[in-house]
Amino acid sequence: MKKLLPIANLSDLAPGSCLSVEADGIGVALFNVDGTIYALDNTCPHAGGPLGEGTLSNEIVECPWHRWRYNVRTGERPENPEFKVACYQVHVRDNVILVAIPAK
Ligand code: FES
């Protein structure tokens, strides 16, 4: 079961940028790739770096701590798809970004 939560305004996430937010106690990383919004778990599986504070290049985010890379569409590392972060479904209504996160 999932909950759809409003977590940010679209105007706070310019194309090519990313953002760390928290929704119902869950850290979420948001990414704007040419106007399409993607959401991943914010915690890098390597050592817990905040992916929403990384560097976004097209659909690849680089973790700010040790530079592991993830595809923001799939959550997979291009170099090693066995390391993967959770992807969350995104909806945009008016100027609001909503993310479907697991219900507790
Ligand atoms: S914590 Fe992300 S690469 Fe190390």
C-alpha cells in the first residue's frame, strides 16, 4: 500500500537540478530531467550519502560523498546494476510534486 504525498513545488526544482526532501519520515531525492520529474530513495546504498544533494547530468546523478552514479529513471548504478535504490512514482498536479511512498 502506498500513500501519495505532496513534497515540493515544481518551481523549486529547475530542469537539471535535484533536491533532498522528507516525506512522512522517508528521505526522497527529486530530480528534474528536461522537465520530467523522478524520485529515488535519498540514501545512497554505499555509505548513506544524500543523493538529492548530488550532481545531475542528464539522467545520471552522482552521489556527493564518493561519486557512485545512479540512473534516476531506474535507480540502478550503470557500473553495477546490482546496487539499486528504490524509485518512487511521481505525479505533478498544478505546481505540486506528489510522490507515492510506502505506507507505514
Ligand atoms: S555514500 Fe554515496 S558513493 Fe559513498
